[in-house]
Amino acid sequence: MDIDTHVNSIVQGIITQITSQVQAQAMTAITQKIDEIVSALDTSTLLGSLLSQKIDAKVSQLPIDTASIEAELVSRVDTLATNLVSAVQNQSIDIIQTKVAQYVNNIDFTQLYQGVIVNALNTKQINFPDRSIPMSAVDLTDAVISGDYVSGGIITKFGSTGIDDRATVCQLSILDDVTVVENNLVTQDLTVKGSTTIEGDLTVTGSIPEESPMFQKFVVAATNNVRTSLDSVLFASYADMVYNQIKTNGLDLAKLSVNGQSIIDNGTLATTITGSNLQRLGVLNELQVNGESLLSQTLYVTNKRVGINTIEPGQTLSVWDQEVELGFSKQSANTGILGMPRNQVLVISSNNKNNLSILPDGSIAADTVRIGDVTLTSAGGPPATNQPKGTIVFNSNPSLGGPMGWVSLGDARWANFGIID
């Protein structure tokens, strides 16, 4: 098919379709224009003026008083003018429509539009109406349609390099928050990043790797389930049999090992035993401890330090009794020290008496001191008791001219010494 024949076919189809519509539209437009022109004419004024002239001419020839019938004439003239206007307008429209129809019928619209369309095709300025070109007239051999111009509708028998759509109904629904597969899903491999919920039975025809967390959890759960589901009566009966066997015949093991490590070998604990939680021991022939030791929450021993009632001995030996601390340690070369490291009083006692008190200020306090066979003491006045000869009593309340103290002469006799002057 050459281009001229193709164009003539297209033009003929267009002309056939639009000729009737154009003629109807042209008649409507012409009729509207005539109505506008006729309506614009002031026929009432024109006819009224002509009637008034004719009536005035006739009345002037009559031998009557025109003033007496003026009102009646005006009324009748108005009525007549109105009727004439309506009649003239209708007749004018009919006459014009008849003439226009005759003129329009004489126009060859086919030739007119055909010439315009052919001229437009030759100049490639074509504006085709919708559905005016049949698909048989379009050559789609080398046509390429981009997917960017495809929107809406359903594409039947859709296919691409990676998609083969053979479904007869919708099988896949893709939404913003979920993708729904309406039937069975078959895939070679499946990777799920997140939680998986299966509403139905799960059938696995392959194997599950033993090192996978799921398999291990299954094993643990199954083991626990078997343990909890065992018949307690059956388990108790077997336990009783084993217990009675051991109770009757004993447990004779020359060697005991755990995980390949020897625990007991011929009655001797292996050196691999480095920790225990023994609550009670019998008589020990030897005990050697390398490190800290705490006995009964009282005696604490660590490297070159011993603490009693304390685990933080500040000296070689530190003894605590509530808030009181007594220490023993070396003070300097060839010199040791026994004392109270805090601001406290140290009392040396015998027979449950405070024989000697060492005060925090460095002084020593004693009620009675004996040097050789001489006893030293103090009093606020002359003694009158019988004391061994040579006993010295110092005056604790001295005064000017008084003695510093008294010395026993035996038999309750006392002599002053050291007059204070």
C-alpha cells in the first residue's frame, strides 16, 4: 500500500465520521447568530414609528377630536406593535434559516475537508482525533515502547528475561508492608533475615546441620522433654537397685578419673586436684599452704603476716578485739616492739589486776612498784599501817615545809624524808 492510497483511506474515514457532525454544528452556530442579530433589532420602535405615521395621517383626515381617542389609540398601537414584532421575528427567522440551509446544502464539505487534510498531511502538521487511526495502518516492525510510558491496566501473557507469567488469575500481591503469594512458593534457596512464623505443618525432606543453633536447641529441648516425661516410679526403682548394690557390695574403684584426668589413684588424690570445698577433715599429719589461709573466720595467715580477728594485719602479728589492736613486730635492727599502734592504753596485768598501764602520752602508771626488797607507793597523808621496813610512801599532797614522803621503820613506825623548803 503506497502513501497516497493510505492517506486517502485515512481521509475518507475521517470525512465520513465528522461530516454530519460539522454540518449539525454549523447549522446550530448559524441559527444562534441569526437569533442574536434579530434579537438585536429594535423592531418595536421601528413598527411603532411606522404605525404612528400612518394612523396620524388617517386621523388628520377625520372630522373628530384627536385628543378624545388618544388614549385608546395608544393602547391599541402598543398591542398591535407587540403582535407584529413577534410575527416579524418568527417570519424572519424562518426565512433566514431556509436560505442558510439552502446555502449550506450547496457546500461540498467532503471536498473541502479532504483538501485541508491532504494539505496537512503533506506539510506533516497532523492532529488526528481520538481512535481515528486503525491498528492495521500502523507499522510496528521496529517500534520500541519504553516501560516508562506504561501505566495502569493488565498486561496479559507478560514475560521478560527474568519473569515468565503464565498465571490465569492474580497469584502475587505486592503491598507497601507485605508481599502475598496466593499459592505454593517453590524456590531453590531461601534466606530469611528476621523472624519466621509458620501457620501450619512444617515438612523438611533434607537434613539439618548438627552444628546449627536450631538443631542444638531441638536436641536440648528433646532431652529435657524425655527427662521430664520419664516414669518416676521406673526411675526410682532403677535408682534403688543401684543404691542397694553399692550399699551391699560397696564401690571398689582403684582408680577414678574424669575427662581423662586422674582424680584418685590407689587411695591418693591426684595433683590435678587444685580446688575443693571440704567441710571437715580428719587428723592431718602434714599441712602446707602456699598463699592466704583463713581459719574459722579468726586466724588469717598470709605472706609474713598473721592476723587474729582481722584479714589486714598491719604488723607481723596483729591481734584485734573489737576496737582494740595489739601488735608485735620488729622496730629496728635487733629491736622488737610490742604495743598499741593506736591512741589506746596498754595494760600489763597479773592476777586480773592492772599492774602496769602504758598511757598514749608515753607515761607509765602503777599503783605499787617494787625495786628489790623496797616497795614504792604513794598516799595523801602519813601512813599508819604496818609495812615492811624500808617501804617508801611518796606524799601525793605535798606542801611547803612538809615531807616529800615517808619511809617505814617497821612496827608501824614511819619517818619523814625530804623536807620541802
